[in-house]
Amino acid sequence: MSNRPANNSWLICHKPNPDARLRLFCFPYAGAGAMIYRPWADILSPLVEVYSVNLPGRGTRMSEPPLTRLAEVVHRIADEIQFYLTKPFSFFGHSMGAITSFELTHYLRSMNAPLPCHLFISGRSAPQLRETYPNTYKLPDREFIEELRRLNGTPHQLLENPELMQLMLPALRADFSVCQTYEHTPKQPLTCPLTAFGGLQDTHISREQIEGWREQTTGAFVARMLPGDHFFLHSSQNILLRLIAQELYQLKG
């Protein structure tokens, strides 16, 4: 495997921890950037070195065109992340990040690359359930922004700022396109342990849909429902990170 690059715009480590024995790669939900996982490094350190996936079209990569199909997202991340798979590692992904980390794990397996020791899936229905999502990414700006407001995942300060919204709309539309055009192709189940998290008040994803992830691994599986709506990873962050840390501590031991 090639040497680790000195600078990688696809992966951000907010708190480098070279002595950590584990790495946790975190994948954002639609419209989010790498900064949503900034607090995790402080909370999980020194157990693990946390990396946030930094997609084009937002944050430090605002000037780059965003990607609109999951396959391209997965392949591009795989090209960059390979240099960091020199220690035991795990994936965490929420919503769009969940399917991204899931499909990336399968892609790495097809390439005979190292695989995560644990896969943490959050806020996403099991892929085999084949839900049909309306193509809201094609809506005119006004209707699309109203859809963002309804989903309650975009900060109100951003929704009420027309200039900022115009800057963010391309990345938001691209991410919604990634999610809404995704079609799951059945594959052999993974073998790593898989933990699936859901929100008790999430009106979009039910416990049964979270439980469906059981079919995607032959390894240990557990489904955990946490207080909060679809964005429980923020409102129940401390509970979520405590549960993740417990699993990672077992890997470390």
C-alpha cells in the first residue's frame, strides 16, 4: 500500500492521534460537511483517531462540483481512504452516510482491501427494503427549500438566508440525488459486526426498517433506538458516542 499522503482534502482529522490503535471514519448525512463530527474527536480521544469524510461542494471544498451518484462517491472515497487503512478501523454513517459507508465496505471487499472491524449504521432504512423516494432534488428552488424545512435537518439560520442557501443548494441537490437515485444490488452479506441506530421519534425511519439491517451481515448484530427524531445523532450525541465507544473499546482490547 502506498505511503499516507501529507494532505488529503477527502478526509479531515480534527484531532490527530497517532498513538491511537483504532480509526473511526465518519460519513455525513445529506447536506452536511465534515464539521458535524468535530466534537467526536474530543469525546472519543484517546481511544480512537476520528476522521470525517469531506465531500466536494461544501466547507473547504465549496468551489468543487458536488457528486450526484453514489457509485462515484464510493469509488472516489475508496481511492483516497486506502492510504489510511493501515490500522484497525470502523465506519460510522448517518442517513446518506449510512449507505455510503455500507456500499464502500462492499466495494473494498471486492478489491480485497482491508475491511472495517465494525460498521455503525445510523438513521437509514435497510437497503433491501427498497423504499421509493420522490425525486425532490429536481424541485424548483422554492419547493426544494420547503422540503428541507419539512425534514428539519437544515439549520433555520441557513434556510432564512437566501444568499447562503444559493451557495448550498448545489451540494444539497447533489446529495439528495445520491440518495434518491440509489438502487441496492443484493450481495453476499458482510461478516463484520453491525450496529444499526434509529431515532425513537423519527417519522421517516421505523424500528422495523432499522432491524432490517440484520440481513446485511453474518456477524453480530444489534439495533438500538435512541431518543430523538431523524437527527438524533445530535440530540442524543452523548448516548450514541457512549455506545460506539463501548464497541470500539472491545475492539481495542
